[in-house]
Amino acid sequence: MLRGGRVAREGGLWYEPTFVEPCTNDAEIVQNEVFGPVLTLQTFEDEAQAVALANSTRYGLAGVVYTRDAARAQRIGRTVRAGTVWVKCFLIRDLTAPFGGCGISGIGREGEDYALDFHSDLKTLQIREGSTG
């Protein structure tokens, strides 16, 4: 633990912002979704290893890429398996754009027409002509 990790509210499940450096990529905190103010620090040698680390879990809700290189941002953004990839920002969202995860992070997409599909059950009703009446 690099910073944080203490219970922020007595008797509750609230933790202060936490920063963790896992020992391996197989660590539970890396391989499972953590909802809360928790970040992990993992180092890498090159772009290919960074993408491999990002894509090594069954989850894929969102990711953030920090780079000054626009071509690298495009390349990594397309390669990382996640429903949303932000570049040098976080939680900026166009509500007309689809939102949802990959892998076992969510089901379907929300946002504009995608939300209608997500919250709808489509049905086909076929009646042979002349069979009713």
C-alpha cells in the first residue's frame, strides 16, 4: 500500500482514497473490479506490455491513457479492450455516445438509441393472413 487504505467512516465500508502497488499482475486488486477511490500502480517496459497488462483481466469498463503523443493515444485507445478509453481526462462523457463495458463489465450499451435497445425487449408477432377472422 503506497497511500490510504484506512476506513474513512466508522463502522462503514467507506475508505479514504487508496493507492496500491501490487506485487504481480495476478493480484486480486488487479484482476477484479474495485469500485471506490482506489488506483493501482503498475510499471511496464513498452507500449505492447502496457496494452497486455490492461487487457489481462476479464473486465473492461473503462481505462485512461496519459500520453502527449496523439498517434499513440489513438493506437492504444483502439487496442485496449474497454467500453470507454479516456485520454488525459476522466468522466467526460457525451450522453449521446454509447456507454458500457467489455468482458464481464456490464451488459449492453447505454446512451441515445443504445439505451432504448438496452432497456427494451423486442418481440415479433407473426399472424398468418386469413387465420384470424
